[in-house]
Amino acid sequence: MINSQVPCSSTAVLLAAGLGTRMRSALPKAMQPLAGQPMLSHLIASAARVFDRVVVVIGPDMEDVVTLAAPHVTVVQHDRLGTAHAALQAEALFGDGDVAVLYADNPLITPETLSRLLATRRAGIGAERTDLALLAMRPADPGRYGRVIAGSDGIVEKIVEWADATEAERDVDLCNAGVLCAEAGHFRKWLHRVGNANAKGEYYLTDVVAIARNDGAVVRAVEAPESELRGINSRVELAEAETIVQRRLRNEAMLAGVTLTAPETVFLSFDTLLEPDVVVQPHVVFGPGVTVRSGAEIRAFSHLEGCEVGPRALVGPYARLRPGSTLGEGSHVGNFVELKGTTLGAGAKANHLTYLGDSSIGAGSNIGAGTITCNYDGVFKHRTTIGENTFIGSDSILVAPVTIGDGALIAAGSVITQDVAPDALAVARGMQVNKPGWAARFRTALRAKKEQG
């Protein structure tokens, strides 16, 4: 029998050395995007909320994964000899508490489920102890998953792979998700005893269950929904996981006081922050780094990324807010308007067909339809500064660097290349010349030419 002890620390070992061959991608599997960030980031975030230490096992030449995992420790599995072998690469970092081994391609596991896993492992001493805890699910289609065979007392007797299962065992719908948690000393011992007498010659983590049972260990399963425990090994499964994550994010937003008029058409990122009383109309996409303050409305077919929308601001429809943009309270960004690196002051408006790049626009200013800030000269980016309560006439071209003072008025159709003083009128367009009768004579001449063949 194994004597359980209350652990003093906990470590999560995340296996992320997989190349993701079935993804048909140059990216490692762990780096595939899900709700605006790599899969591994989701798992790290969940594990870090539960465990004292997070260790990521990577493959050779995965510097991008090292960067992603920081500040958590990474260790390298130089030879990909299976999941048990991968876990052993982190052996020196197990500590003296509990160790859980998880997979980068299971990024949907919640902190709540990981907490239940750890609590189950730690629960009780003696007859009620748990030496090894594992995660299990009851999928809608058990298919070829390994079956978790447990007694009436809930203690796991064995895990049977589908190919080796009897008909009765295949009728069991409790399936193995592969995640294990045990006291560090026991885990080390069991991992070292895993063999590779199988078709692939690999060391499989799931073999730990049989080894632990042979030692008299008490093994218990912690059930969680299939939506948390399903693996992601292909683009198809990645898309299915995206659907699950988006449903979670939308539900969280609505429960927090956000109105999504057509939730299934709105796409959020892992870090999208929508305050109460925000309204989001259909077909809106939020990239990473977006904050929308209370009372703002994001209208249909808008795309936002790396920006902040102030209280009671209006965005869209068909607007694009790019990184570095900030909208002040009560400001308006209308249809077919694009902002990049631009600050729009309180109450300022850009309602139609406008590009504002690398600009600062003061409170109460009005930007007319067709206005463009020319911020790029082919080498450098330059800034346009527009003061408060200015009026920029339609179809104006503002060639940066340029400053337009408070209260200034820019005549429609102007090309502004020099600074404009406060309260000044700037007109920069060709002089209009009217030639009476010219149009009629021109048409007559054209028709005559056409008749001559």
C-alpha cells in the first residue's frame, strides 16, 4: 500500500512538444490560434490559477514556444519518445507536492476542473485517499476513446483501449482524457517503470494507471464535460474548439450585462473587455486587445482590434478600429471609417468614408466625409494633430506632419500641407473657372466626330 501525505506544493507539467502534423502547418500544435491567442496560452492561464508552478515541455527549436511560455520554465524533449518520456523531462522540477500532467492540445480545461482534480487527489487519508486522480468524460460519441473501468465504489480498476476492450467494456461511456495527477514521488517512480513494448515503441503516459494499480494505489476519475476535455489535432477540431470558446465568451459577456443582439454572429478574443450596458449588433469581430466602456454601441459589420471605445461612443456600421486607437466619451465613428493609432476626443465625430491614421483629434471636432490623413511617406509615419471643435470639410486631404488649431475650419476639397492657426479658415484647392456654353459646344463637336466615322 502507498501512504498518502498532504502535499506542500503543486506543479503542472504541460506537454507541448508536438509538431501538429495533422494540422499541416509550419506552426507547432501548441501555437495554433484559438480566440486570438495560441492554444497553449489558454492552458497556461488555467493551470497558473491552480498550481504553484507551471513547467512546459517543448521540442527542439521551439523558441517561439519558449517566448510564449515565459516567465514559466520550459524543458526540452530532444527525442519524441512518447508522453511518459515527455513528462519525465520535467522530473527535476516536480517538487515534493502534487504533479499534474496536461496536454497543450487540451486547451479548454477550466481552472475549476483543474481545482477539482487537485482536490480529489488531496482528499482524505486512509481508506478515502486518492493516490492517482485522472480526468474523464462522457462524450456524445465515445467512439474509439479508451474506456475508464471503475467499480461500484468509484475506484478506477483500469483503462482499456478500445482495440483491447470487450463488448461489455466498449458499452462503458466513461472515457479517458489522459490527464493525470499524483504525488511527485509516486509519479516519478511510476513514470520510470513505463515501458515501450507497443507498435510505436513509445512510452505512453496512460500506462501509469495500470502500474499504479499494480502497486495498490487508489485511482479515482474526475468527470468534466467533453467540451473541456476534447483534444485538438486537426484544423477541423480547431474550428470546433473555436465554436466552444466563442460560446463561453459570449455567455460570460451577456451574464456580465452586455447585449449581443445576435450572439452567434459576434466573435470575441480571449481578452475582450465589454463593460455592462454595451450593445453589440450582429456580425462584429473583436481582435485581441479591445476594451469597450459602458453604454457604447458597436454596430453591425465592424472590426475592432487593439483599441479602446469610450463610454456611450458609437462605432459603425462597417467601421474598422485598428491598434492604438482610442475613442472618447460620446464620440462617433461611422460607416466605412478606419482609424489606426488615432485618438478621437469626447464628442468628436467621423461619420463617413474616412481614414484617420496616426492622428489626435480634439473634443467636439467634426471630420467630414472622405477625409484622409496622409500619414506615410513611404519610409516614415507622421502625425496629424487636430484641435478641439474644428470642422474638417468633406474630401479634405491632411498631409502629415500637420497641426490644425482649435476652432479652425478646413474648406471642403482642400489639401492641407501647412499648419492652420486656431479659428482660421484654410482653403487649399484650385480656383474654379466657369466657361459659359463650353459644355454644349464640346458635346456638339464630339457628336460630329462620331458621325464622321
